[in-house]
Amino acid sequence: FVSPNLVNENPYENRLYQQIIWTPIQQETFQLIYRARFEQRKTSLDPKWANRIRQQIEINFPNLLLRHLTPFITDEVFYNANSVAWVSDRPLGQNRLVVGVQIPCSRSFFTAVGYMNQFRLNPSGNNM
């Protein structure tokens, strides 16, 4: 955790995490990918650690468009596991819904283009 904080009005955040990625369904035309992540987060403005659980489900349709583009949809839900001053005290912290297309660049590399809709519950109660 060696990051210089030169201006207190611009805090930084450090994160540790553990995750499991599981692909229960992997077919030629359909993939279901599940990711569970447990994060420990610390901001430069508060000595307390915030714990968060992130659950993500992704559905891919390999090579569905033009025989090489892969449409996908992802939903990720963020649960706050404890309450600290700089995190919302509500259990549901965020929800991110992403819709997009993966574009292959080579056999082992692809890029993605998409849209993300993000719902956040802030500590102040103002949602973005």
C-alpha cells in the first residue's frame, strides 16, 4: 500500500480481493460464466477497511454475429459486507448491467465494445 497521497481532497483507494471464476455451461453457441469476488477496500481518508462481495453473471453467444462477433450481457451486483463512513450503509451498494460485443483481434486476444448502466448507492444517499 505505497501510494503517495499528495492532495487530501483527492483520495485514493487500495483493494485486495479473492475470486472464483466458474464456467458451468460452455457450448459452441452459448456460455455461462459466473464470478464471485470478495474485496477488502481501504481509502486514504479513513483507517477502516470496507468489505464487499461482488457477484457477476455473464452470458456469451460465441460467433453469433457475422460468424466472428460474440454478443454478451453481464450483470454484477455489489453487496456491502460491513459499514464504514465512506461506503453506503445499505447492503446493496451497486448494480452494473453491461451489454456489448466481443471483437476478435487474434486467436488469443479480443476487445469488447458495449454499454454499461450503473446504479450506485452513495453514503450521502445521492444515487448516480
